[in-house]
Amino acid sequence: MLDLPDNIVLDKARLIGGSVRLSLAIDAPRLAAEVAALPPSLWGSCGGRVGVHNAAEAIFLRGYAPAEGDRPIEDRAPLALLPYVREIVTALVPAPAQRCLLARLPGGASVAAHIDQAPYFEKTIRIHFPVETHDRAWMICAGRRFRIAVGEAWAINNSAPHAVENEHPSRPRTHLICDFLPTGALFDLLARGERDP
């Protein structure tokens, strides 16, 4: 079972509710251009993710998909091609990065409601950074349906039921998704954010 035995279980309902829009400044054009420049050969698979995530393509930048077992959480080769992404996950967010991936959901696809249940997920804070999206892409979490715009960063309570719907017939929705270990500075960032906007 995936775990971080030296870390505590977090009360995400108290810390996050369903979601928190964080006061972080993301250079959206720079992020989008960097991801767009990735070799197309890196896309085309689920990146080891299974189940409800089968509809989405994924590129793991740190660590591996949980279905691949308890493997090291370390930088993967594609991260070297993404200096701004590295800056976001290692310097902008005031906490140690764990698993990070790019997830691209094709037009018309969805990720069914689910809860991330391994102990690892109870001990990390998940943050989404939209790379490309549109007004027909929806995040659903803890009973609320909302949009996340490029240039924003949102903490999502992945210990609550959550899902994604891409209602556009052809446009994809791509997010940088990263888990972070809790720190006092990250707790402060969550407390200052806009909760369940």
C-alpha cells in the first residue's frame, strides 16, 4: 500500500473543504508554451494510471502512478524539459513536491467520481495548475461543480468524491497535478485562499 509513514493523516475537510483557490501567480502563457513544446511521443498513454483515469493521457514528471506499486518518488526524464514546471513545483509552492504529472483529458471524455484512497493521499495536499482548458471543462469535488481557469492554482480535496467532465467535443483539458507534503507555509497558503468559491 502506498504510504508516507513519517507523515500524519490530514483533515482535508477542515483544511480544504472541497477546494481552495490559492493566491499563487502562475505565468499561464509560459506554462502552456512549455508543455506544448514537449515531444508528441511522450503523450499517448495513461502513464500507468488505471480505472477511472483510463480516459486521460498522462506524463509523470515525479514519481509513478500508484498502480505501478510503491516506487520511488523522484524526478522523471520529462521534467528536465520543463524548467518552468520545475520552478512551480520546487520553488513557487512552499512545500516538498511528491508525485507530479501532466494529465490531458480529450474532448468529450470524463473521469468518473472517485476517492484517492491509499494512505499516501491522506497525507499530501493535491494542487491543480491548468495548462489548457475552456468554459466547458468542469471539476466536481465534494458535491460542487466548478471551473478552474488557466493562471490559477487550486488545492483539491482528493479524499472527497471528485470527478472531471470535459463537455467540449474536441478541445482537450490539460492540468499539471502535483501532491505536496504539508508544511506550515502551505497551511498558511490554504488558509489565505478562497475556499469553495
